[in-house]
Amino acid sequence: VLAGAPNLIEPLAYQVKFGSAQTPVHQPLFSRYDKMETIHQQLDQAAQQGMPAVLDFYADWCTACSTMEKEVFDQPSMFKLADQFAFIQLDMTDNTDAQQAYMKELGIFGPPALVFFNRDGSISRISQGELTESDMLDKLAQVRWYKLRILLVEDDQSLGDGMCIALRREGFVVDWLTDGVQALQAIEQESFDLVILDLGLPRMDGMSVLNKVRDKAIDIPILV
């Protein structure tokens, strides 16, 4: 695995300054590798887990790649999706024969380029050239429905167990919470495709949760 920030001018791009101190904020969105064998292993592992994957073709000498690292991949909107996709990066700085052969196989001319894989490992789409944050989110959304993430808010143990089993059997990712306060915090901080919300909840009832979500203009479908 290759480590370190990609920008030679700003090697500490993944840190933020507070006064004279520098405190790490997070790890890069993509896990970076330079060996094709490792790339295939990571893609196979994602498919086995039923997780969609994104493969980014990166190189130190690619100016557009460095721009996307900072302006697209390092944005909060991307990190909200970090647990829903396997973000894998092929470091093509050395531009090896094996890397060139893989690009030719996919019909890719060079970095920057992204390959979006469905949850079964098949290719959803290939994007070549620089993308904006909005472009990236649009492309992810077209893959994301293959594994929808649902927040279930239900305090009844037996009912919650039954719903989780049924939903997961259909291929959904289910997060289960049992009270309204936890649910509101999760909706504010994480990314879900659907919320199934019980009304009779401890600490904060379902209707209060619903009203607070709407007051904050959080765009998410909620089934009551």
C-alpha cells in the first residue's frame, strides 16, 4: 500500500491547521495500491461482500488527478458514502506494463479515469477525464441503488428483528436504532436512502423526529 498525500507541493493535504499545530482529520477516501494483483484482489473482495466499488486511476504526474483529490475526493459528501462503496485507487505513477495492459483492456487512455462496479463485480460505467464533486455524486447515485441503505427506527425488539431479517434478505443494508434521539443524530450525520420510522419511540417520538428532519431541510424519504 502506498501512503502519503498525492500533492508534492502540499504533502500534508490531509491535515488541518489549528494555530501552529497540525491535527489529522481523516484518512484518504481511496485505498491506494500500485500492483495489479492487489487491485484485482480488492475488487474481488468487494464483489464477494456485495459492495459496489469505485476504481480510480491516479498518477503523481497527473495534474487533474491532484485537483480531484482535493476538490472532489476530500469533500464531506464523499466521506458520507465511505461505508457504502469500496474506494480503490490504482497508482499509475510508474506506468508499468501490467497497468497499461489493464487500461487497454478497459478502453481507458490514461488518468484521471474512474470505473464504477456494481455490487456483483460487473462494470456499471467508465468515466474518463476530470470530474466535479457534483459529477461524482451523480455517477455514484447511479450505482448506489444496487445496495440501498435503510435506517430502521423501531423500539420493539421482536418487530425490529423480523424487519431487519426480511430487509437484509432482500439485499438491503439496514441500520437499526431504537430511540428518536439516536435516529435524529444518525440522519443528520450519515447517509441513508430510506428511513422507516416508528411513531412511539422513547426519548423523542417519531413525529418529533420527522418534524425536526423537515425543519432542517434534510432531503430523505421517510416511511412512517
